[in-house]
Amino acid sequence: MGRLAHRQREHGQDRKPDGHKLITGYPEGRRIWLNVRWYDGKGDLLREDGNHGLLDVTLAGSALRVRSIVNLNDPNTRISEAHYAMTKQWAQQLRSLGYPADMPLACDRS
């Protein structure tokens, strides 16, 4: 029989242990994923999904070291982030409610 253990670790100065800052601020820069480490019965690491660490990159000819998800193509890592656009289904819903097809979209924050 297996055993499940949990430990929460936060990265970055703007995050609180309760995840409070996750959905506040500007959402276009927010990503969330789970970093899961799989161990065998002896405590040896079998696999790590969603590993976050340092990567060497080149930007505009300059070498940089940045913190990011190590393998964006890992099939066991799911990254959730905002993608802003209107889906075809939502556009059809608006049209069925009588809204014109050429209606400009806006946000009224008042």
C-alpha cells in the first residue's frame, strides 16, 4: 500500500503560503502547476513532474540565467494560465441572445 505526503513550498517574494496572491494582480503573467516528486518505499526519487529551476537562456545576444519550469514539454506536467479570447461557443451564445455580430467588446469597470 502506498503513502501520500504533502509539503507546500512557495517560490518568489510576492506569494504567501496560502496562495493569496495567485489570482490577484495582472493575470496575464500568472501560471500555476504542481511540482510532484515520486519516491519509492526506500525514499529514493523515482521521478519529478513540474520541476522548477534555473535555465540558461540567451536573449538579444545576452546570456541569462532565469527561474522557470525546467521542461515545458513534460507530458506529466500541466501548466494552467490565462488565455484571453472569446471562444466560438461564447460568441454563438451572445448571437443567440440577440447581440449584433459587429458589437465591439469592452469592459465597464464603473
